[in-house]
Amino acid sequence: MTTAIRTQSGRAVKMNSRAGAVLPDIDVYRDRLWTDAEKLIGRLDRHEITPDDYIAEVRALHRAVDPCVELREWIGRALAEKKDQVLNQKTTPEKAWTMQLLYLEPNEVHPPHCHHNLISTQVVLHGRVYVREWDRVARLGTDRILLRTRTDRWFGPGDRMETTEISCNAHWFCADDSPAVILNFYILGFQEWTFDPPGTKGRRMLDPTCGVQADGLIIARELPLTEGYERFGDRRIVDVPLPRYEGRAAISP
Ligand SMILES: [Fe+2]
């Protein structure tokens, strides 16, 4: 779901959010990249494998069936139409899953955010994407969480973000000055332990620039969806250095 929003610098950008909506069931791609993934979802749902096993199995599936090759036609369609391509999507009262291609226009930013009870694999299929990923380490207050930086680099085709409740749950990514396409395969509601209580809103925006501890862990402030886009929706990640400890924890309000 995409709407437009104006950033603090006045530029109109796309704002992507599922925002709790019940999305229509879609089943237009039926080849192995989906059918084998669907079997893995079933094994996870029956507790035959753990979330970490599931992530590793999806990685192995992508070694056997290269998404950059398998989805070539869909990548071309995303670039030609300049829009996301939803391949498979299903929502039940307790769970949901989606396999789609995200089209990122040049310099498009997905501002820093974290997730609730999501397991996802995202693979760059075309173009270059700058990626920052963090683990959530602890909740410090009602709108403050502690982050550990895991990734801070450019990704190219084949590079992957792997997200669970306890690993690389928060991320921030943006395209360079050319379009990019990312395979976005996520499932919701499959983890027993969650960082926040059940019923927590799914996606929360973050400001990871407001402070750092002596141990290098970053103090991030949770933001409403619109404020996240207003503050970071047009900021190139490479222009925003991660906070560094300089003798005392500088924490902005
Ligand atoms: Fe995300």
C-alpha cells in the first residue's frame, strides 16, 4: 500500500505501509520458489523447524533456485511498470504471508523501522541498495529501544537481509541514483517470543541518530509512521553517520 507524504525538506516521497490492513489473497506465481517456500512455512507452523532453521532453509532454497534468474520476467515487469509486483499473499486471522517484488525508484528510502513478529528474507535482485540493519537489544522506555548495528554497507544483486524477532529486526535501506528491485518475502505471526507484547503494532519507525552508549549500542527513539517518513524519507543513508561515543552518551530529546 503506497501513499505520498512530504518530508521536512518539502519533497514528496512514497510512504509504504501495510498499516494493519487486510490485504487480498493473491496467488499468481506458482513455481518452485513459492511452492517450496510454502512447504517451509508449513513446517515452521507445525514447529518442526525453528525460525532460524526456516531462515537457513529459505537461504538454501535461494541457492538452488536463484531468484535473480527465476524472477527475471517479474524484475523486468517491476522496472517497466515502476511498481511493486505481488506474487503470493495470504492473510488469516492469526497469520499472514507475502512474496513480492519491491520496486525502489532512484534514491527511494525505506526509513529506519522495526517489526513485530515478522520473519522476512529480502534479496536485492536488481540495482544497488544501501542497507543498515540492527538487532533490538532491550527496551529502555515507552519510546526508546537499544540497537546493535549488524550491517552498514552497499548491497548488490544476491545480497540478502534476513530478519526475525531476535536478529536484524530493525533496518533502513535506500536505492542509489538508479532504480532497484528487491524480493520481499515475509511471514507474520509465527514466533512465540516477541520483544513487545502480543497485539503490538507491526511496523514502527525509528530515529537511530539520537544517542549512543559507551558500549557502542545505539539509543533509538520510536516515531509515528508519518514522522519517520518526514524525517528520513529523503535522506541518503550514507549522509547520516551512525552516532559514535565521544566520552559521554549524547542523548537528544
Ligand atoms: Fe522492514
